[in-house]
Amino acid sequence: MSRIGLMPIPVPSGVQISQDGDVLTVKGPKGSLTRTLHPAIDVKVEDGAIVCSRPSNSKEHRSLNGLVRSLVNNMVVGVTQGYEKRLNIIGVGYRADLQGGVLALQVGYSHIVNVEPMPGIEFEVGQDTNTRMPFIIVRGIDKETVGQQSAEIRGVKPPEPYKYVDIAKTYGKGIRYHGEIVRRK
């Protein structure tokens, strides 16, 4: 049985927590996040830590306790450190450019695919010094938004498992997460 929901969340210095009913707001050096939490779970700030407590030991309340605790922890980490995901672009002639904050992808289509950033998201484009393969870094303070934006970019040209790419010495021409392994079919 997981006991994540019972663990207190330490509040770093420079982070302010405010609560209005079920709405929790976390402000830190990188920005501010607001989220409506489930009303069954009680969230309190005690002795420099956030504690999530459940009303009973039922299966539903235990799972909600772990969920709410994870969401609040992600908010605290987001406003202090932030989140980022790296995507690698593998393929001959595939590249990415930033044009005024908009990501322009050239990934084998007859046209350039433009990806607008979601609110609170910024892109960084670079090239790996060892393999000379382009990469994209998606940054933000909200873990959920960073993951969603990364999934949308990957969805433009997901890695395909059939052709071998000699330059990258790997299978899966397309856009993939850093460290993702594409199984050959």
C-alpha cells in the first residue's frame, strides 16, 4: 500500500501558500500556480510543511489523498525549480527553429508545422554537440502543461519503428522524448 499521501511536503523559503476553500495558490520565485483540489481531502500548512489528510481509510479517500498530495508537491516544485522535457529530432533534414516564440518544425512534410506555445511554456532549440542532432527543450512551471505540450510536439511526427536511421544509429525516424527507446518491428 502506498503511503505517499501521508508524507508532509516541505515548503522552501520564498514560497507562499494561500488557501480559499478548495482553491490552493502557490507563489514562488518562478511564478504562481492555482488549482482547485478535491473537497474530501483537507490540506493544511503546519510547521513549514503542507499536510494532506483524509477523512477515512476507504479506498477512494486513500487514492484521493495520494493524488492531492502529488498535485500540491508538483506545484511547489514547479514554482521553485520548474519543469522541462527534452525531445530529440531524428531524421535526415529534420530540424526545428524558433520564430518569435513559435516553434517551426521541418519534419518531412511538404510544409513547415508551427507549434504555438501554451500559456506559461517556453521553447529552446539546440543541436547536440556529439551527434549533431537537433533537440527541443520545453520549459514551464506547471508539470501537466509541460507534459501536454511535449506530447503535442511529439505527435507532429512520432518515431516510426520500421526504418533504420544510420546517422543516429537507431530506429525510429521522427520526434521522440530524450531516452525513449523505440522497439523495432
